Amino acid sequence: MAEKKVLVYGLSEEEKEKLRGEGLTLHEIHQGNAGGTLGELIENKEIPHEGAPLGVVRIMIFCGYEPDDHLKELISRIRREHIFGAIMALITKTNIAWRFDYMIEHLLEEREENKQIEEERRAKYQEK
């Protein structure tokens, strides 16, 4: 089992302090190390990001955590008490090989798709 840590990008110092207060180990992602894959980030490899800026987004990626009730509870508490509107994800066998910029793109697309699905669901509900 990998060491538990959370890859964080775009969070304020205050938000990071609150997460550390929850006992979380944070690994900050920035232009100087965002060029690698999620696996390389976990291993603390410093591969600079090249190309278009990564954009203004707040992301938390949980590493070494099992997708269980404890993680669901932790994420709910973080969303409720500390960080609103951040995209949260879990390292998987598939995405560990993805470059960080690709992961951001994927998560933003997924968030937009979920918004669309939710809007369509609400529209159907209101028709009834």
C-alpha cells in the first residue's frame, strides 16, 4: 500500500493549513513539477510543466487511499468544513500513468458532463 498523501493544486495557504489540521500529508503541485505523470508526482519527481498554463482550478487527488466509507466520510468533511468547489479524485491503476495536465482536462470535462446530467435530471423532475 502506497503512503497516504493528497496531491493538491491551486489551494490557498489557508486551505492547505486546514487540510494539514485534518492530519493529511499534502504534496503540492506547481509549474515546477506538474509536467510528469501522477505516478511521478507521487514519487516526488520534479518534472517542469511546459506548454499552456494549467489554469485556475483547485484540485485534490487522493493517493494510497481505499475507495471506502472512511474516504467518503473524509471527502464529505473536507467539502463541508474546509474547501468548497475543489475537484476531488482518487488515484487509480488507469490514471496513475496520466500526465497531470491531462488529468486536469479529464476532471474538468467530467465536471461539465456531471453538471449537464444534473441539469437534465432537474429539468425532467420539474416537468412532472
